[in-house]
Amino acid sequence: MKTFSALCLVLALSVPAMLFGDEPGKYILPEPQKVEFIAEASGKATPAGTPRTLRFVEDKCCGDEGYRLEITAEDIVISHATEAGKFYAFMSLHQLRRHYGEALPALRIEDAPALRWRGLHLDVSRHFFSVGEIKKLIATMAFYKLNRLHFHLTDGPGWRIEIKKYPRLTQVGAWRVDKTDQAWNWRATEIPLGEESRKLYGGFYTQEEIRELVRFAEERHVTIVPEIEMPGHSFAAMMAYPELACSGNNVPVDGLRGKDMVCVGKAATTQFFIDVLSEVADLFPHSPIHVGGDEVWHQCWLDCPDCRARMKRENLKDSEALQTAFMRDIIAFLKKQKREIVAWDEIFEGGLSDAQVATMVWRAPELGYRAAEQGPVVLCPGEWLYFDMYQGKPGSEPLAIGGFIPLEKVYTFNPFPPNLSEKARKNILGIQANLWTEYMTTMEHVEYMLFPRAFALIDIAWHGKPRDFNRLHEQIRLQLPTLKALKCNFRPLDGKE
């Protein structure tokens, strides 16, 4: 009899929540991997105001970002291997409290993410956002366990990070003529070279502000991944330092007509970017560094005597090989600094080894699966994860770049398709959504484009695959009051709250 009673007690300790008619897991987003009631409380809530002791237990079995959260009538126990795991346990506890208050049911949660890279990309070149706005975004990301902010700091329309050695990058490159009253047209970008009476538009982050953002993010277990675009998308840099351009490139005019790439035939150009990255690496001491590499039009290199001379000198067969030679120099510098490196998928078209750099795949995901056979990959395919696309009928939505990616479409993306090799699976670091801000002049608009689609992103990243859309939809509906409390804008579900 004693043995039987003990067995009954063991069987009763962990009972699926659905047997009690409530499912606490649905109040947490991303939903934990495992949620069970603890039967000693018979599934009933502890009366409000009952004091509980909060205890922490280090347990290496939890993994880097995993945790266990046990809530009983007497105490709350958080088991974790790292500070990130402890933080995520608190976020889950906080979401439970938003629904139950202090009358928490007795639960055991075991949880850990499937993917290490759960990211958002934010373009601050086309439109500048304040330090306070970036902090608010980071805090919201952390609340929902997103852990990478890909910070697109430089591009043709604006250079947004202070570089001490090259002050004109922000004195000149961070400002342009204000045309926010017009639909976005990058070819109409005007970056004045001198004193202008026209209203200027832009801004930049000082190095102290960057350090402040990095500290703020690290406290919330978000890694900011800075991107310095090269060798293309460099109009702002070339306006500040015209010597970066190829011979014969009239930067104010030609730089907006497909010739926005720097001259990679000059050793001084490589040194410029090494100098810039030296300061960037110091400002982001624990972050991977993104070096761009996308959408480079090579014709201006073929017309440039310096680029042709380098191709001949180094026996480079074509302009793709020239870009690869330039990127190899940049990568070699960062490798000496022992830094992780990320780049857009185009940089591998000239023969660069995928194993040297994490490939960020924005085009067809099949490119990523091939790259994952060689090295690390982050998937952000435009067909599913470009959040600058429309969410509804264009006539009823804020102006966007085009396309159509509703919440339902985001949730069809599977990072691990059938027949993927085990090696490739292990090399897929994670996924991220990209926010290119051509048409997003305010953070309110950014948030509208981000939520609720970001909830589909984080659920896929946390579980490694899309699951039940109807359940996700209900979970999102339950999170909308929290977004309101966070003063975060969002698109109403199905056109209504």
C-alpha cells in the first residue's frame, strides 16, 4: 500500500494543464516548451497576497538560455545555468503575473529556445531614430525573448555612427535635405557638402550613446550587431570623403545612379574601413560585426583604372573576384581581432568560403541551406521575413515598399525543411525579420510594421518551426493589452483589436 501511494503521488505531481480547464502556457509568448500544473495545489491558484519565497538554483542542465520555473504555494524556484536563462524565467513569470496577478497557479515550466539567433534588423540610415526609441525597442524585444538587434548603421542615405578618425562621416554623411513630405525616392537624396539654408534631416549616435545602448541591451541579454555597409551602399561615406570613390565618379550625381560603391582598387579604401571597424569593434566588444556585401554593381570598377590595375596585379579573373579580394582583406583584419563576422549572401558569389563568415540569407532560403553545409547561417528570406512589406490591402494600410506578407504568411516559414542534413541543421544559427525603413519615418510606424508579425517570428525561433496558427492567434490576442501597457504600437488583429 505504501508503494502504491508513493507511485500515485509521483504520477500526480506533473499533470498536463489542459486537464484543469486552463492553459497557463497560452499567456506566455513565446509559449514555453513544457508547462505542467503541480498537483499539490490541485490546480488551484494560491490566494492573492500569500507571500512566496523566491529562490535561485544553478543547474548546468538548463543550457545557455534555458530555465525551469517552479511555482508552489510556498515559493518560486528559478533554475538556470546562465544569467540569460534566469532573465527569461523572469519574463515568463512577469507575463503570467500580467494575467493571474499574484494568484499564480502552482506550475512547473521547463523551457529553452530551439534557435540561438532570434533577431530583428532595423535600418536607421534611411530614417534616424533616437536613443530613447531604440531603448524602447530593445526592452520590448527582450520581454519577448528576442536576442539580436541587427543595427543597420550605414547606407547610402545616411551614416549614423560617430567615428573619431573620420569626423566628416557624421558632420556631412549624417545629414540630408528633408524630403519627408514626399514619397521615398533614394535617387533624390541630397547630402549637402557645405553650409546650406535648406532644412536638414538626420542625426547620428555619438560613441558614448552607442556604449549606453550596448550596456542597456546587454543587461537585457540582447546583442546589438552593428552593420557597416561595404563596398556598396556607400553614398553617404563618399560624400563625406570623395576620395573613396572610383576615378571619374562624380559622387553627388553618379553616386545615386548605381555607382554607390567605393573604389576597391585603392589600398587607402581598405585602410579606411579597417580604421572604421577598429572603432566599431571597440564600441561593440562582444558582438558579431556585419560587413554588408550586398547589391554591388561592378561596372564602375571595370571602368576604373585603379580597380583594373588591382585585378591585373593580383590576377583576379573578374569583378566578382575583385570584390572577394577586398572582403578577404576586411575579414582577415576582423579575424585577427577574434571577431565573429556576418555578411549578406551575395559576398559568396566570388568564391569566398562560407565557413569564414556567417551567411545572412535574404534571398531564396535554398541559398542558406547550401551555405549551411559549409558554415553558420542566419535566415531572413524576403518572401517571409521582410516586415517592410504590406500586411493588408495597400489602400487601407500605411504606405509600404510593396509586396504582401500578412501574419499568416510569416507563420508558414519553416527554418528546417525536410531532407536537410544534420550538419546544415546545426549550422543554422537562427532567423530574423528585416525592417528597411524607406517608408517608416517614425518609431510608431516601425512598431506597426513589426507587431503582431514579430510574434510569429519569435514563436518559430523559440520552437524551431511553425506550429498551430489558431493557437498563436489567440496568444497574440491575449498579448495586445501588454503591448498597450508597454506603449508599443501594433496593427490590430484582422483589422480590429
